[in-house]
Amino acid sequence: MRILLATDAWEPQVNGVVRTLTRVVQELREMGHTVEVIHPGQFKTFPLPTYAEIKVAIGVYEPVQERFKAFEPEAIHIATEGPIGLAARRICVEWKLPFTTSYHTRFPEYVSARLPLPLAAGYAYMKWFHKPSGRLMVATPTMRDELTRHGFRNISSWSRGVDTEAFRPRREGEPDVFEDLPRPIFLYVGRVAVEKNIEAFLTLDLPGTKVVVGPGPQLEELKVKHPKAVFTGSKSGADLAAHYACADVFVFPSLTDTFGLVILEAMASGTPVAAYPAPGPIDLIPGSGAGALAPSATEGLREACLEALKLDRRQVRAFAETFSWRACAEDFVRNLQPYPEPQKTRFWRRLRRLARVRRRRPEAA
């Protein structure tokens, strides 16, 4: 198929959404599909207020429209609810094109953590955005149930994957990146931002050392408030994989994620996970032998960290091996709603004809 993906989250951003989308696009192309990605790097952008690392595209509607016409997609997926997603949604609604969407971030909770806006306002926007979608893809059963309670419709499951070759247990003889730090090592990887609830981790009374890997707007503030913690900044590639593999426990304190791809990356490295019972952890951890959950979203994370220390790292790795990016991409394709072949051909032929007529009119005048 010719698949068009519209997203406001793309490289060089570093987060779970970008890793999911870039890897799925790679898998789709290997499966024989032709994929066109519309992303912020193709437009003028400005830094997102309160989070300068994220660039927001401007002046996108007409260029996105031209990209639709030039590519003539057979299936359209809108991954995010920002300016590019809004432009793609408007085009699909105006042209009566079927499309799908996905829910990667608990956007209302994310906004409420940063701005004095009620959750109800965030959910009203999200319901409006996703209502025309043929299918709304979500990563976990918990997220599906939560959105159903909020009145969302047409929800479908879309699994996630992990690269078990890039993220793997540390081998004998390989260097320990934490060799100079007191053990055990409790590790967090991700954006250093208020919505990630990192302070819930940093304030825990734990033995050993707390390590935070990642960039973000709260980094300097947390360095000052928690001088005993180690902040490494951004890591990538083999260096990031080594941090996962050399840690004793991976701590995931977020309550706003819909999945938490870093959880699978830690597990693939053989590192057990401690987390709150939020969407993502509550779907992955119970019964897996790969982590421990706190009893509630406000307490018990320290006990979960200490419980995770006791787990068999071989079992943690074995659980992660049950997830693959190919299965994730196949899920994605099954959820798409391609334009029916005869209608698709007639539609793009009619659109090309209209475009030619519009071009001729100024010449005639």
C-alpha cells in the first residue's frame, strides 16, 4: 500500500513516540509498503513554550494538502494532535478520505501538569480530534478502557515492540558504566519533565545510587534539588543500551504515559522494572516476572524498587523477547482503513482534473 503518516513527533526528537513511529516505518518499508511521512522537519518551526527541545510546525495546511495530492495515498494515519495532525485531519474530513489515528500521550494529563487547564477541556479537544477517525489505535487494554470511559469510540489495539539485539543483557567482560558508583543502581531513562513525575523517584529512600538519563526542561532544577543523584544528560545507541544493561532496577514513575517504550528496552536488557500501576506498567508487569508494581499511584514505589532487585534477570529478558517490531507493524497495517480501490482511483483522478482546471483559469483571465 501507499501509506501516508502525518506526525508532529519525529527525529531529532528523542522519545517513545518517535522511536515507535520511525521503527514502524522501517518495518513497513521492509514489508513492501511505500510510506510517505509528513513531519516538522519539512516546515518552519518554533520552540514549544515550556519545552524548547520540541519544535512546532507553522504554516502547514497548504503544503500538507500538496503532499496529499502528490502522493495519492491509499491509507492515511494521523499520529499526533498538533498542527500537522490538525492539517491532515482537516483535509481528510473535507475530502471525505478515511483515516486512522493513534493515542500516544495522555495529552489532557500532560497539559494539566504544565498549565492551569482542567482535564475536561483536554478531553473535549481529544474527543473532537479523534471522532472522525475510522480507528483510534491504543497500545494497551488499560488505555482502551480508560478512553472508552471518557466517551471515545472505534478503539483498536496496536502493540509495541523492542529491538532485542540493540538492547540486551551485559556480557561477561563488557565494561560496567556504573563501576565507580555505589550499588545498587536505580535508573530512570526518558524526558526530564514535570509530567514524568521524576521527583517521586528521586525522593525515595533507596540504597545505592539513583541515575537519571535524558534531557528536558526540568533537568537543571532537579540537579539542584537532588545533588546526590547522577544526571547524565542524553544518551543514545550503544551508550544508552549499556546504561540499561548495567543498572540493577529500572524505575518508571510516570503516570501520564500510555505505554512507556523504555520499560521494554530495560526488560530486553535484563533489568527488572519498578513502576506505579498506570497504563503501560499495569498491562505489562503483573505476572511477567519482569518487574514489580507499587500498590497505588501515590505510594509504595520504594517497596516495588526493592522487590524488583530480587527478580531473575534471565526471566526479565525472556519476557521482553515476546515483543517484536514486525508484529507491531503488522498490527498497524491491520488497523488501517484503506480507500476502496475503485473509489480511490476515481477520487485522485477527479482531484487532478480539478487542479488542472484551477491552473488554467488564471491563464485564461
